[in-house]
Amino acid sequence: MTKRCNITNVKPMVGNNVSHAVNKTKRKFLPNLHNTSFYSEILGKKIKMQVTSKGIKTVEKNGGIDNYILGLKNSKLSVETKKLKKAILKVKA
């Protein structure tokens, strides 16, 4: 499974470890991912996702996973969340 947030699309960044002698070695900065489940009121079930802490706060601020996903453009969504948005729109219609 990729280390990428399904909501904010945050992925690992690359940088350097720098010692006191200013020796530089490559390292990875991994996102703060959590396996969480959000309850979709429209679908009537829980949805499991890998989300960063910032993504969890953003979803809660917008009033749940349904409101958040329906409020975003398709270009800003990952493949998994596009499928979820399509399912929500299908049930809502």
C-alpha cells in the first residue's frame, strides 16, 4: 500500500540528514498516516481510509466525509475518493 493520504494527497518528501560536520545523507520524511474509518450518512456505512492527521481535522471541520468529498473538484481527489464520490452521488440521486 502506498504511503499517501487519500484526502490531502500528501506523499513522502525527500531531504537530507545533516550532521555537525555538515555531512549530508539522503532521508525520507513520511506523512503522519492513520488508518481511520469515517461514517458516511448517505451510504449508511463506515469507510476505511489511510489519512493524515490534517486530513482528519479537515473532514471533521467540514461536517463529515460526505460534505467534504462532495465539496471538492474531481481533479483534487485521489482515485479511491473519486470512486467514493461517484457512489455517493449515485445514492443521492
